[in-house]
Amino acid sequence: MQEWNDNSVVTMVTNAESVFPTSNVTRYSHKEKKRVSVQQPRVIKMYNQNMGGVDRADQNISLYCVSIRGKKWYFPLIAQCIDMAEQNAWQIHKLNGGRMDHLSFRRSIAQSFLETYKKTTK
């Protein structure tokens, strides 16, 4: 377990990275009223370099989340799985050169389901 002081204490636990080698980074010190050099553990550096994927996915999911209300405990889990699958599909769409924004992509999925499973009245 590694603790590091940034704006507040950051505690990280990992088995993928180590603390060493450390690198020097500059941070603003309110005590000294200037930028100072501090040692940054490797695990923090690697996290900062690679963050964005999960954080961005969570942000996108929160914009247009499925709201299934029910009395069963597993409804929020099902809704989260649907949202994650749609988010991943939209990311693949963008990687393959697709130009739809997130809301348009989501609407096209809903329209496809409605057209595929519509009931015919006789």
C-alpha cells in the first residue's frame, strides 16, 4: 500500500506496479507560496498516464443512464450492464470512423429495437 500527498492524501494498492523508481514532479506549496519539487511514486505516475478510460466511460454512462425502477435488487445491475454495453458499442463505432454522437447512437439503438420487436395490430 502506497500513500502519497498531492492536494490530499492519496492511498493506492496494486500488484501491477511498484513504487520505485520515483520521479520528480512539481506541485504548488501553499506553505511556501511557490512551486516545489516532490517525489512521485511510479504507481501514481502510471495511473495518471492511463486514467481516462474508465473515468470517461463513467461520465458518458451517467449522461444517458437507463432508469429501470423495480423492487428487485438486481434491476440496477441489469441497467448498469445495458449502459456499459451501449457505451462500449459507441466507442467501437467511433473507432471505426462513425460520426454519430452519443445521444444519436443511443436513439438509433432504441429505434432499431422498437422496429424489430413492434407488435402488429390486426
